[in-house]
Amino acid sequence: MRFARPVGLLLSAAAVVLWAYGVTVLQPLTEPIGPWSENLPGNNAYWARDLRFMAIMAVAVGLVLAGRGHLRWSRLAVLLGGCWVAADVAIDRVDPIGVRATVLLAVGGCAVLGALSATLWWRERRAPSAQGGEAPEAAERRTLTGAACVAGVLTLVAAGIESPTDREPELNQGALATAALLVVLAVGAALAAAPARTRARVGLAAGLAVAALVGVGLVRAVGPGTRLLPETALGAVLLTGVTLLAWDWPGGRPIWRHHALAALAAVLGPVAFLLATAILMMILLPIGATFTALAGNSPINAADSDLLVSLCGLLSGLAMALLLARPTVTDRR
């Protein structure tokens, strides 16, 4: 797993740049002009916010990958993600715009990421017993597989994200870039969770990454409102591929009946969980409206809903992780 640390940090840094671009370039495109009720935004109006939040989640997943699933790195990744979201809301309230703001936020975010990573690396050097060696332990494999599941479900959300008009060219660009980054994170975390990095698994990882990236492009090519079927197919391929990469291969080949059940869960699970969390948030927990108010943005029209689809994706990804993050034969139910 020597590749995990540099690749994870590189992908986290790329996610920081995406986040900075979203704050200074994409977010201003989504904010309406005027306080009058007829100009209040509608469903999915703040799509740039969801892309930014998914970029922040990608930073956290990249840190988990860089830490090879170790508990210390994973805890810090979760804590950093929560603090970063709070900082994002405060920065959004200031409305930074322009190239200079983009560069400052990107450099500042990478500096924070680098400082935290250096601190964790230094602590590992002082405690060699916590490093775990080349072969990941069962708990670390579960953490990495769970991170891959979260990134996989977030890929579906990013690939299918919409706006009230869907005419913004920046929407397609931002969605494609965010989804592509999440695909690489999902495949990388799943490969890092494997008990051994064999030639067969590396080839499977490369093929899965290419297939998933093509699937992301196909989802964006389909018109809004008709993306459910290609999104379901993308989720089935990506999440089933995650299990093929991360789970044990007794005798040198997968246990196909286990992966058949995983494929069934990958087809039905993400859609069901996303729908359930979306309904819950619209009816009982209007957290999207709270974030909108905290950022000082106009509220969503009363006839529509302020749904935070990035949070739906995160919760659904965690639910899929509970189903699929059992990479060893002995602890799989």
C-alpha cells in the first residue's frame, strides 16, 4: 500500500482546489438577484454548495486513504470535514469572488491539509507500532472499504446533480470534475483495502476506473429528469467493483455468490437510501434551509424544497458501507 499516502494526499489537494473554485466561481452563479418573492430560487438552486460540500467530503476520503485506514487519520479526516463545512458557510457569507480569492483559498486549504498530514506523519514516526505495515489489518480494511462506498455513492450524486435551468455550462464542468475525483478516490480506497495488490487487482482497478468515468460522462449526457436508470447502472458497476477489489479472493479468485449479493445491494441500496434520506430531510429535518440562512443567501421558494443532496449522499454512502464494508471472508455475514 505504498501508493496510498501520496495518492491520497494528492487527491485531497485536488479536492481543495475544486472547493476553492466552487466558492469563488460557481457559488456566485447560483445566488439570485433581488429580495422579491418572485425571484426566490427553486429546487436545486444551490447546486454549487452541494458540489463544494462533496469536494470537502473528498478531502476527508483522501485523508483516510493517505492514512491507510488507520484510526488516527480517519478521526482527523472526519473532524477536518466538519470544521471545513463550518468554515465554508462563513466564507460563503463573505461572498469572495475572483482569481485572487480562488488562489488564496486553494493555497490556504492546501497549507492546512499539509500541516495536519505532516503532524500525523510525525506522530506515526514516533510510534512505529501504529503504522500497521504493508498488509492492512481487518479494521483498517473495513475503514478503507467504507470510505470507498461513501465516495461511490457521492459519485452518483455529483454525476446526477441538477439546477432549475440546467443551462449553466459550469454546472456540467463542476459535476464532471467532482464525480471524476470521487471515482478515483473510490477505486483507490478499494484497492488499498485489498489484502494484496496483485496484478489482477490492479488491472481490475484500472478497468473499473475507466468504466466508471465513462459512466459519469454518460449520466451527464442524458437530459435532466431522466438520469435515474444510468445513475443506477453506474452505482451498480462502481460499488460491485469496490467489493471485487477490496474483498478476499480465497484460492486466488472471488467468491461469486457473495459478489452477486453485493451487486443486488449496489443496484437497490443507493437509490433506496437516497430517496429515504431526501424524504426525511424534506419533512422532518430542513437542514438545507438552515445552511442557506447561515450563509446569508436567499431562501428557497415556499413551493419548493431546500434539499442538501450532498448530505443525502453522505448518509446513503455510510449506509452502503454498513452493507458492503466487510472485506474478509471470516467477518462477512
